[in-house]
Amino acid sequence: MVGVDNDEVLCELCNPPLSSVVPNPQRIGYEAAALLAQLMAGSAPDPEEMLIEPVGVTTRQSSDVLAIDNPQIAAAIRHIREHACRGLSVPELLKYVPLSRTVLERQFRKYLGRSPQAEIRAVQLKRARELLAKTDMGLAHIARLVGFEHPEYLSVVFKKPGAQKGQGKWPESEIDRATKIMDEYFKRKKQAAEASDGNQQS
């Protein structure tokens, strides 16, 4: 599925994140101004429809095609990428894919180099990183959106060594912003708790 206009906030808030055609506003504006000048000069516009090519396509998860020759594993991975942020578990995944857990684990490691649980976690963390880096949502709200009940656990998993494996290389700027937001959240929470304790003692 692919959208158009590439509104980053709207595209990132979709589940899964929506790939989008990127228009060429500069060229559109230039051609519109040229047409207006032509009309103001009294000239008749060209009757042919003008088509302006887009800049390109920003690829996100909605158009992520899996080149895997095992249809059951491909279906399992698609299911994870569509439902991981709703709190999907491996037992729930096994209800969708008619495989034993042993076979599922072995096939995931064959095709992806990691377990089904690791793939679920990779999708959740990638989504969390994107929302932290590109929106102004609070950490607690983002944690719920990506399938974590508590922001504390999201923070622990996010900062765990090796958390960036899977779903491509993470931009350093996004990692830094996400980490900073988490640190500030827990700093404010600690200060609020200390202030509350102080008020109770006084």
C-alpha cells in the first residue's frame, strides 16, 4: 500500500507506517506560475494536460515486500510487522501460522538470523524509535502504541546491547533523540516522586 504527499507525521502514525509518493512542489509551483503569467498576458493555455513526475517514493513498512521462498514464514513475518505493536506474542503467532514452535524458530533463524520473538521486538523498537524521533508524543503514550504496558520496560529493552539489530541500521540522530527523551522522562518522574515524598514528610 502506498499513499501520496508524504506527510511524515500522518505516514508514521499509520500502522504499519505508510509508504508514500513524494511530489515535486517546486516544479508544480513553477509551472503554475508560468501558466498564470501566460493567462495574464492574454495567451491561451496549452490544452494538453501537464504531468509532473514526483521526486520519488519514501519507502516504509506498508510496501515492505519479503523475498522469502517459504510462504508460511513470509506470512508469519508479514503478520509480525502488521501486529507486533498490538502486543503480539509468539503463541498468538503460532495460531496464525500452522507450524510447530520448533519449526517456526528454526525457519526464522534460517531466513532472518533471529527468533520470532526477536523479530517482534525489533519491529516494536523500530516503531518506538521512529515515534520518539519524529513526533512530540509522550513516552508513556508511545510505549502503549508499540505494545509495551510500561514505559520503564520499553526503555530497558531499547537501551539493551544489541537492541538495534534487525529492521536496518538506525540513524544515530534518531537514537540520540529517543534516548534523550527517555532520560528526560525518567528524570522528571524521579523529581516528581522526590517532591511528593518531601511534601508528605513536611
